Amino acid sequence: MMKNSSDNISNDILIIGFGSQAKSWSLNLRDSGREVTIGLRQNSSSTSLANKMGLPTIDITNNKIANFKFIIILTPDDTHEEILTSLQFSDTNFKQRLVYGHGYSVMYQDLRAKFPAYQHFLLAPKAIASELRFGYETKAPLTAVVNCDDESLLKLAKDLGINVGPIESSFEEETICDLFSEQSILCSVIPQAARLSFETLVKKGHSPEIAYIECWHEVKLIADAMIKFGPTEFMKLISPNAFMGGEMAKSLIFDNEYQNKLNKIYKNIENGTFAREILHTDFQKQLSQVISEWNNLDITKVYNNFGKKLVHGNEEANNSNN
């Protein structure tokens, strides 16, 4: 029988928010036998979806919240302080246990100092939402970063599907390393270098389809091999031409100036410059501009007309274009 917002509320786990991460967390924890309640704002459009998925919901804006074993905050980082300020609890003497899926808000908004009555826990899975759910369902290796060896937190991680580690660290270290990897390679170098390499080949008169295969599609093949075999064995796998070409290009690309740029990226994260700039950036406007730019690129057109077939096959790719 499907639960609803007024029945079967348990005081085990409250997850605030119902975005992609919250959906995966709630399903994984529920399937591990935990009782999960979803906390949402009044009249949230996510209430009906959560109820359809069999998850009870409560309005966190107008109700005093009972003492849950864990309150997991999975809304955007910039909303955490506002949410914590607005929460009201039925027992103000109970030391609430808050769990964050990322250390950003705790580090940059200093939430531990602003809310000393709470216990602040880090449980940061190192997987995007879809992979977190898929990994749980297939029992694939999953790891996470936690800020302590609290027994109940480790049990929560296990029930979430974390079966390797987890790695004990701190809010600060997890935040810095996560942001640095995104800015230094994952969301910058990989897509932009792939794009520029594709455009260079096309400008030199080569087939867009071949350029796409070599510069974008094969990124996954290389990444898969790196992860599967590790650094040393990966270097043994690649052909002599690929190895020598990589070594020659390394001296051209990864010079002292490149290292200086990495150091600057790290410094801006560590000293809070990046976080302060984010506060004054219109994210939605910038995102719209970037998406518009990518939509008009030749590499995107090749992906839509050709690249999708390499991932989804002819029929599904054609359907997605309709």
C-alpha cells in the first residue's frame, strides 16, 4: 500500500530535498530497510512524485520536526543556511545529527560555528546520482568520503551502498579536492580540449565524423582503461606511436605556466575567492549562454546525427532526435 504525507512517518531518516541525488539516496536507503521521510517546502511540486514512489513527506516550513536519527540535506549548497535557520524541532534539547552530501556549505558558510547545537556529518558519495543508484542495484564498487568513524554514520554509508572504504577526511579537504578536480580537469580540460581538438581537425579539412570519434568518443575508452588498469598498466597498454606522441605533447602542453595555472586554481578555492565569485554570478544566465553556445557547435551536431548511434543504436538515437 502506498504511503502518503500523513501516514507511517518514521523518525529514522529525514531527507530534505528531492532532486536527483535525493531520489537515489532515498531509494537506496529504503531498499536497505531504512525508514525514509522526505522534507519539502509547502506546496512543493515534488510532493506528489515522492508519494508516488512510496515515500512519505512532511512540510518543513510550517511544522515542528521530530527528532530523526539523521537529517540529510540534499538541496543546493546555497540553500543550506536558510533551511537550517528555518527548521523548528519538537525537542530543542536533542542534538540533531545533520548529514551533508558535500562539504561546500559547511566550509564556506561556516555552518558548524553558526549552528553549534547540531552534529555535522559528511557523507559524500563519489558517484553521480544515476551511478549511485545503479551501483547499489548491481552491487558495483562505490566509495564515499566521511568526516569521522562514527558507527551510526558508517552504517548509514553502508546502507546507502558504500561498499569500498569509506575514506575518512574532513569537510575542508573533500570540498577543496572536489572543486579542484572539477576545475582543473573534469569539467574544463576534458570537454574543452576535446572540443578544440575536434575543431582543429575539421578546420584542417578532416571528416567531422572521424574527428568526433577520435577527439570525443574515445575519451570514454581511454578513461575506462585508466580506471580499470591503473597508471602503470595503462601506459603499457597504449601503442608505441600513442606513447611517444603523448610524451612529445606533454612537454608542449604541461609546462611551468600550466602548473602555475593549477596553483592559481587551487589558491582561489582554498582562500575562498571562488566561493565569493559564485555569490555574484547569475548561474542560470551563464548556464543558458553556455548551453546555447554548445548547441550551435559542429561537435554537437555531429553527436546528434552520428555520435548517439554509437551509444544508443540507430533506433533510439532516431527517436531522441524526433
